[in-house]
Amino acid sequence: MSTPTFVKYSRVPGRIASALGHIGERVWDPWKIDFRSWARLRVSNEDFDGGLELVGEPQDCESESAALSRGGEGEPFALSYLTRAVPGMLHLYFFDIRKDGFSTTLSFDAGIVYHESPWFERGQFLRGLLTSLVRAFGAEACGYGLDDAYKVKHESLDLPATLARLKTGSLLSIPCPVFHAFSVSRIAEEEIRGLMKSRPTNPRLQYNRSGDYHILSALP
């Protein structure tokens, strides 16, 4: 199977502008990631593009705030970024945008998964990036991995279904690379550690706590 490069998040509360403000401070700046362009999207109902297709060409913008002024209210769009440390590109997609929240997904170049340098062990950059992003978004969960649930499809992560898979153990046995984050408000650390002992588990899967999130990851 090809390297997975797509991440799903549970629905994010609040406004996109506020979320991007948090992400700029907590993710883009410390991880040396630069904004590059904005693109208009529309619903396609096709499998090959995950249900969202590009309208026209991506447009360079001087800032994210300038990009947010483009397009119609509630219209789906994508923002693209350059990661200087790797280097590589990543793309955030925003859709199902309402006053109380929005849906978002992330895709990135496959080279980011295997990046290794004097500053980062293999997998360290991706683990840090995904951890920082879910915390900045304030989503209750995110998921990524070599699993049918994370094929390219622009939809919010189904949190009840994902927690159910964690409790039955099927989530714990997903092979590398895999990453999940869960808000501590949704499940206790003791329960997760107990499941890792009692269910078939990827032997490389690691548990970490980052702020208000449980992190389960096994990366190259």
C-alpha cells in the first residue's frame, strides 16, 4: 500500500480565523511553515478527489487573512503551506463551514512521513506537527494511518465510531504509520493503557500525553 498522507479531524468549534490565529502562533511559527496560496473548492461527489474539487488555479496571497476575504460565505476552500524544515507541502481543506464551527482535513507530501535530519529523528517531525495541529484546532480527535478509515475523503472524523474501534482494539493494531489524538475529556489514560495491554496492539505503538490530549502513534 502507498504511504498515507491524509488526516481527518473531528468537527472543530468556532471560527476559522480564530483557529488560524492559534495555528500561526503554535504551529506555523515554531515549525517553520510558511503560507503559500489559497484555492476555491466545490463539492464534486467523486471518490478520486475525496468529494472536493479545485475550481480554477490556486492563487498566491500575502497572508491567511487576505485569503479568508476571498470566496463566498461558507464556500469550501484550501490553504497551502511550505514546510521549510523538510521541505515539503501541506494543505488544509475547510468545508461544511457554519457559524458555530467547521470541518477540516489535512494532506501532505509523503516525504514528510519519512523525514530524517540532524534535528529530527524519522517520524519526529510528523508526530510533532500533528500533535501541535490538533491542539491548536481544539478538535476532540484526529486520525491518520494505513487504514481504510483514512483514505482521502473530505469528512469529519466520526468520533463515536473511532472511540468504539479503540475500545474493541481494531484501532490499536493498525500498522505503521499511524497517529491518533483524543481529548482527555473523552477517554481516560488508565482505560487506554488497559486496552493496550488487553487487546492486540501494534508493537511499535506508543502512548504519550500532550496537554489535554492522549497521543497514540507508531511512525517510521
